[in-house]
Amino acid sequence: MNSEGKPQRKISRRDFFKGSAIAAMGVAAGGILAGCGKPATSQAPAKAETSGKASFEVAPPPIADKDIKETVTADVVIIGAGTAGMAAALSAVEAGVNTILIEKHTTFNARGGWNGAIGTKVQKREGIEIDKAQVVNELVSYASNKVNGKLIRLWADKSGEVMDHLIDMAEAEDMQIKLWFENVKRPNGYREYVTGHTFNGPKQANLVGLMEKHVKSKGGNIRYSMPAAQLIREGKGRVTGVIAGSAGKYTKFIAKKAVILCTGDYGHDEEMMKKYCPKGLDVDTNVYTPPVNTGDGHKMGLWIGAAMQEDAPHAPMIHNLGGAPLSSNPFLRINALGERYENEDVSVPQLCNSIQLQPGNKAWYIFDAKYAEEVGKMGAGFARRTSVTDGMRKELQECLEDGRAFTANTIEELAQKLEIPVDAFKSTVERYNIMAKKGEDLDYGKQRECLTTVEKPPFYAGKIPTVLLVTLGGLRTNINLQVLDTEGKIIPGLYAAGNVGGDFYANDYPVIVPGLSHGRCLTFGYLAGRNAAAEKL
């Protein structure tokens, strides 16, 4: 059977694998990190064959029967207990089938906290109507048509139904579900839809924990600290299970109906990053902690003949987390040469893209003592501040103390603290002030409301970090979430959902739909679990 539609640099290592204060802060606060599930531990061999393949593409020898200490049988076996995996387990147990969920980590995986959907009861209560066709067309266009539009339409059509089910579950336990942000449409044509739903605040663990509770209450078997190693498939036959655990104490999980991969992305496998997403290496830090997202579901799929999405390089999700407050607002931005380099009124992924083109990947945003009066004029948007609070002032002070931000009473002194050319910086600020006073950006065409002078001391500068959250490329599936092989045919008994699945993103992560990453994980995880449960024995 064919698929339901086939979509047809330099690497700066920097601090990629180093721990960071940004990562610690993001995990502790449940920040705005995104991701859909923990991958299973890879059992790839240490060396690649001499065929030109990367080592992760080479299938290891099958695990011998003598090394298997336990065999467990279920109808559906799900690998990866993140947002997608827990949603898959939930729908499978709700369908009344025997369900096992295995996870390599000691608990479920949850980060971030916004979940994108269209047509939910919460949106209807707020009088928010969103044109699905318009959103689908914009997402496909954002990806330069290098995606499977049918998968995006599937999310748009089914996300409201899945989200409403979760909302009912949450409200039954007095959880508060709120929408994130307002409808944004700026003069430059950029828009954001009101799609992000939070459950008792922007903390994904609240929602994933709720799903875990329901999975267990309905008899689902969850096994943590159980890393998957190899899928079980004879030739081009059906996938009948997975072997998991570690050497000397493997467990064979037999799946009478299907196996579902919900193993997340590959952001901590350097070899996979170099092949599929080199741009994601050229960042200040990788904030996915613990670093268990090593693409193991991708690898296990490749080893049995699955196809990877064809549009490489894959899209990374790179945001400016962990810097001083206001770094997403369109204040003057300068590079290490002291020069302005863009229209600053752009989205978070776009501002990170432009930073990666600057000398040394360095950029700062510049503002002065009257910033509190100017913030509200700049418009709302993903990660933007629309007002200055006491909490934000405290946050800025902390950044001044720890070196993420700088202040000075003169432009010359500020340039010296940033270690950038003084004369070039002074010239940049002078020209920017002239244009701001005239209300016309002659260099990049930024709208009048976002042109603010830098003339009232003290002056401030904040370093804008670039941070990899997840990678967004994976195995090809059809609209039933069944994994496809390199000939476009279904691999029987194998499904994929979340960031292990491909053909949904290209180029970049589209924050025009806040919460889309988790929203896809929830919707496709739930649908994959339901579809797998309906398989005929």
C-alpha cells in the first residue's frame, strides 16, 4: 500500500554538549522547552561499515534468545513516555486493549507547557474562531511546501477533538485550562494564532501526569528504566515487538497488534545532527536535559527498512532562552562589529537565524532608561514582553550581576564592556536615533512603533543566546501514522508519533501556531494509539 501523499556550514561546536545555567533554569521552571518523548537507548555499533553509511544507519546484530530473560505479551506496545507516548497509551487503554508503555528514563518526559489545537471548547468559550484551511496553508507555505500537507491537515482537523477530551479529564479534577497569548497580526504580515492551551499553568508535567494517572487507572502497564534496543521484524514482514532492557537482562515485548514509536528527537546524537540538522550544532547550548534524546526510535526504524523524511537538513527548534528579559522585543540589535544587521521586528526563530549569520554568532539588544515606556508600543507576540513588572526588573538586575546583561552611563563605556568597536557602535546608535526620531527606518523598513531611540542614560545591552530545544525531522508515515519503508509502503505493525515522525516541519519551527509541537504530539499520539488498538489480530 502506498502512502497517503508523499512530500517531495559551518558547524561551530561551541558549548553544545556542556551543561548550562540555561538548561538548569529551564528544567526547574518547566520553562518554554519543547519536546514530545524520550527515545529508547540506541544499541548501534561503534563503527560504521565501509559502505559510506553513518554508524547509526548500520543495524547491529540481532539480540540472541539466550540474552532474553523475560517475555511479555500485550496488544499494543508503546516506546517512549513523553507527551506523544502517554497520549498513545491513553487512547489504547481507553479502547480496551492490553497496553504496555516502556520508557528509558526513570519517569515520564515533560517540558514546556503549551499545547496547540484548533476548535476547542476553551476557544469557543472565548469566542475565538480559527480558519483551519488558512492555518494549514500558512504552515505549508512556512515550510516552503516541503512537507506532507495531509499530515498538517490531520492535526488541524483532529486536534480540537483530542484536546477537548483532555480538557474534560482535566476539568473533572479542577485543573484550569487557559489560552496563551492574544491574536497577533503585525504590519509586516507576521501573525500568531491563539492556539496554545495550558493546564494549571505552562507546565507540561501537569498534563502528562494526568494522562499517566488515567493510563494506570485503566490497567495500562508502564515500565520506566526500560530502554528499547531493537524492533522485532522478520524480513519484510510485520513488526511483532521490541527487545528492551540492557545486556544480560533483556525483556522481549511481544505486540499482538502493533508497536508505536514515540521516542522523541535526536538532538543529543552528534553524528545524526551532523547528517540531518547541522544548524542545530551551531548554537550556544542544547537545553534538552537529561540528554536522553539520542534518536533511538529513528535508528531502530532505519534498521528495519523505514524511510527518513526526504527534505534534509531537518528543521531545528532554536529559541533565545535564558538571556536577559526583553531579548525578543524589537529593540536595536547589534553584532560583534558594533553594527545593526536586521529589521528587529521578527519572530523568535527568525531572530535566532540572523544571529547565526553574525560574526562569532554574537548579538546584543540595546535599550536605554526609558525602556518601560517603550515596551508596550512594540506589540505582543511569542516570548515578547508587553509590560515591565517588578519581577522583570528584578530579573534584569540578576542578569546585570551575572554577566548576561551590561549597563553604562555612556555609549562608549557600554561598547567597552561589550568588547566591540567603539566608533562603529557610536555611529550605529547615532544613525538609529536619527531614523527613530524621523519615524522612518531607511535601512531595514522597521515599523514606526518599534523604532525607539537610545539616548537616555543609563544604557543597557543584553546578550541574545541561541538555544537548541529539539530537532524536527523523522520517519515517514502516512495519515494513519503508520511508518513507511523506502518504497513508500506500510511497514505492518509499526506506528510513529511525535518528534520521531517526519514530513510535518521544514526550514524552521513555525511559532505562528503557539504550542504546535506539543499539539502534534498529543493529537498524533492519541490517534496512533487508537489506530493501533483497532488493528485486526
